[in-house]
Amino acid sequence: MQVHERYLTRMVRREGLPVHDRQADFDAEETTCPACMTTFQTAGTSRCPECGLNFG
């Protein structure tokens, strides 16, 4: 798993994107999308309203 994570990190950095180790907290009233950093209400949500990342 560590080898795979290092590979993914290199791919992301090669594209010039930041590497974040974040997750969405659906137990909170609102959370932040780990992909696009949009903050949104979690009630009844399974996708990020901005980028469409599927959490379910």
C-alpha cells in the first residue's frame, strides 16, 4: 500500500497539483470536499455540489 501511495503522490505532483490527506466528515453539519475544497451542508448529500465527487 505504501508503494502505491508514493506512486499516486508522484503522479499528482507531476501534474502540478497539491497533495492533501483529507477526508469529508459526514457526522458534522458541514464538511469540506477533499477534491475541490468546497464547504457544503452534509444533510442528505452524497456528492459534492461543486465538483460532483461521489462520497457514497
